[in-house]
Amino acid sequence: APILRNLADTPERMAELDVNEGVVPLIEMKFPEKGTLITPIFPAPTNARTFVILRLLGVLAGVVAKAVDGNMPADQETIRYTGVYGEDFEGHSYLMREVLGGGSGGRYYADGEDTIHVVPDSRNLPTEFTESRFPFIVEKLGLAMDSGGAGRYRGGLGYEKHIRMLKDAHFMSIADRSILACWGVKGGKAGRPFSVVLDPGGPNEREFDALTDAEPIKAGEVVRIRTTGGGGWGDPLERPIEEVLRDIQWRKVSVEGARDDYGVVVIEGDEPSVDEAATTELRDQLRSERGENEPFFDRGPGYAQLSGGATSAVYDYV
């Protein structure tokens, strides 16, 4: 039902539509034979079934997007749980788990929303609460720059959170979107995938797997969590220069991202500005370097890792 609401004539009409059982008869569902990912048989593991359910929404959105020439939002974040556990300074065992949201997809009329939470009643935990209960300090909590997929309408941004442990502990994560990013549509680019890095920029830097439950963290080390960005909608080279400059000023897009993803050359300074002549030249160059038959969906660089080197699938084209 939330997917089909996007077929309304206008965003205003979409907001008026209730999500209720009246939409259900419009959909005929046919399941594959028993024993597949979505029709498991005991003792197949099903604890994280929410991940699969949310991915199926993305599949439906992609199918509908092809049928309506892309007039659907690009793909959005799904879900992840991260946390730390160990013993506090008084010797008591603790477990801190958190559901951090990510970005929604760009739409044919607007950018995606930042740090949405698809799990009902879930929010990032207040720093004042966690620091008073657990042996760590939250050094940073904000938007993850460049995480939203580039597009005429940019994907929403995910979170970036830095935690410095005050006592030895372990890190755990049950997360989606660490390889396959949220797809971009109709020329839009995929968002940046989920990642967790220990001691970023330090001598012990290493990346954690998205599915882990016992990664050791030493007192004084920092864990950097970056959640998924939404996919972009439409050609990034068509995004107005003033909107790219605004994103730089709001620290949603870096100067490097503006150049590489949007073809916008920025003159840095206290008041950044755009070199319009250089921007026109760079955008013309980037357009000429692109192939004539671009895929309708962009899945990001992680797709090649799972497909044996292919950057797109046959059904990614219209």
C-alpha cells in the first residue's frame, strides 16, 4: 500500500490517501514453491525476516517504476541494528542496541528525506541517556556527507555516528545494505551503503562486517557508523547549480562530491561559489563520456561484487 500511494496524480493527492485494506485487493500475490528465501521451511533461520520484507517493498517499487517511466521514488534504506556490550565500571553486564535510520529515495518532484526510520517507534538514542548509562562517549552524531545518491533529486542522507569506548567492549551489528546500495532510478545514482569502521584514520583502522556479534573494541578506540543513503532520481548533471551549492553549504555534499557526481566546480572559501564556465565544460565532458544506453537503475559498485563483475542486470534496462 505505501508503494502504490506513489501512483497518485500529485504529491498532495498521495498525502490524502489512507493506507488501509481498501488498497489490498489491487494486488495479486503469487508465492514460489516452498523452500525459497521468502517461503522458508523449518529449521530455516527467520529471525531477521524484516530485512526480506522491506527488500520486497523495494522490488515492488522497482517493478512499478519501470511501468510508469520512473515516476516513483528511488530505493530507500531498509533496517539495521547496531550496539555494544560488555561490563560497565561497576562490573555489571550491559547491552546497548540502537536502530539508526537512513535516507529515503529521491522523488520525481523532490529530494529524499534524511535519516528516516522505517521501524515504527524507533529513533536514535539520546546522547544524554546513553552516556549516563553505558561506558562510552558519543563524539559525533550527524548527517553522513555524500551518502545520498546523486540525482536531479538527491537521495536522503544517512547518519554518521562516532562512539569512543571508555572500557573494553564488543560491537554487534545486524545490518542490511552493506554491499548492495539503495538503487537510483532514471539516471540517478545509488546511495552509499552501510559501513562500520574501527579507529578511522588511525593505525588500527579496519572495517567490521555488517553481520557480526563479537568484534572486540579496546578502551579509547572509536567506532564510526555510517548508515545507508537513499538512491537518487534523475540525471545528476541536470541538478541546478544553486541546489548543489546549497548542499555544500549545508554539508550534505562535499566539494569533491559536487565535482565528481554533479559536475559542479566550486571555488572554496569562506563563502563558496561556483565557477560557471568550468562547470559547463566539466558537465559537457561528463555527458560525452557516458554511454548512450544507460541502465534505468543504478545499483552502485557493490553489485559487481555479487554478479561476477557485471555492473548491471538485463532487467535494469527499459
